[in-house]
Amino acid sequence: MALVIPKHALLFFTIAMAAAGMARASDPDILSDFILPPNTTSNLAINGTYFTYSGLRPVIEIGSIPAFTAIKATAAEFPALSGQSVSFAALLYPSGSVNPPHTHPRSAELLFLASGYLEVGFVDTTNKLYTQTLQAGDMFVFPKGLLHYQYCSSSRGPAIAISAFGSASAGTVSVPGGVFTSGIDVGILAKSFKTDAATIEKLKAGLAPK
Ligand SMILES: *[C@@H]1O[C@H](CO)[C@@H](O)[C@H](O)[C@H]1NC(C)=O
Ligand SMILES: *[C@@H]1O[C@H](CO)[C@@H](O)[C@H](O)[C@H]1NC(C)=O
């Protein structure tokens, strides 16, 4: 007698395999020591300069900055990171500045506070909020894909942090940007937030580039 696999069992199996794949997801492994720059066919054409990035030098001698600033060192700015599953961002917070709620779809974020104090928080998939006030020398991990923010209090600023990511391109989805300035229909947003179109327009106006 032929083996009959019920349809729903196959469906369950497919979903389970997909879920296992997602749980493993990170940057794909490369089959070479590193990724060469575009149009380069051999490592004879490169040297240590390719593996060096000096774009974070300003962080060391930073004066005062007017607004929250993130200086990234991801595969986009530093191509040698391609395929290496690592990247950095330097985060500079003047007093009273916020890095608004956002997520990184492809990596956890490990933040090291190099100077000052920083209020941080993230929200898990049950909408539970986890917060902490960090002091210089502390680390905080924002789990992969979860909504999070940082705030530098006006009484205890400024602050400087360095964040490490387990992806060469962790990606950032900003809540204010993604929700209010991406072009989603105002009526849909009003319904989603159980408010009126005028309130949504006011939020959009506040986020428009000045
Ligand atoms: C690579 O080569 C193509 C065509 O040969 C050229 O159009 C392109 O500009 C080159 N890219 C770089 C980064 O040199
Ligand atoms: C590495 O190569 C670059 C050109 O791509 C060159 O300017 C630089 O001097 C070289 N550095 C060393 C240490 O050889």
C-alpha cells in the first residue's frame, strides 16, 4: 500500500522548515576569504587599505554636535565588510536628543556607552517594554528586529556610544519615517491610530524635512 501523507501534515512540515530557516537567518556565508572590490579579480590588486575605514575618526575628536548623529560603518560605507557579518555605528547624542523608535531587521545591536548617560529601551513581541539608564562603560543589547530607542537626558548629556551589529548591513526601519513619511494613505493611518486625518497631517508636517 502506498504511503499517503495527509495534506495538512505536508503544510505543517513546510511551515516548520520555513520557521527553522528564519531562526537560522543571518548574513549568508561566503565561499572565499573575503569579497573583492567590484572589477577586481585577484587579491594582488588590493592591500591593507581595502580593509581600513577611517570614516569614524571624527568621533575621536568630536566637538559639539547640533543633533543626534549616527555615523555608520556598514558594507555600504566600508565594502570590505561584505560577507563578514559585522558592522559598527558611532552614535552621538547632544543633551536632550533622541534616536527615535526603530528596528534593525537583520541583526541584534550591541551598544557600548563610551561617555555620558543614556536612557535606552526596547519592546518585545508581547509589547512588554524593557528600559535602562546606562552609564559610561555599560553595554546593552537590543535583540534582533525588536523596536527600540535611545534618549540622552537634557540634564545629563551629551553622550557617545558605539554599536556593533552581527550583519554587514543590519538595515534600519524608522517608525516615524516608515509610518508617517513613506506615503501611506492618510485615511489608512487615521484608521490605524484611531484618530482623524488632521492629526495625521500634523504629525507628517512635524516630520517633514525643514
Ligand atoms: C566596472 O567595470 C564596468 C565596465 O567594465 C564599469 O562600467 C564600472 O564603472 C566599473 N566599476 C568600478 C567600480 O570601477
Ligand atoms: C595600497 O594600495 C593603494 C592603491 O590602491 C595605494 O595607494 C597604497 O599606497 C597601498 N598601500 C600600501 C601599504 O602598500
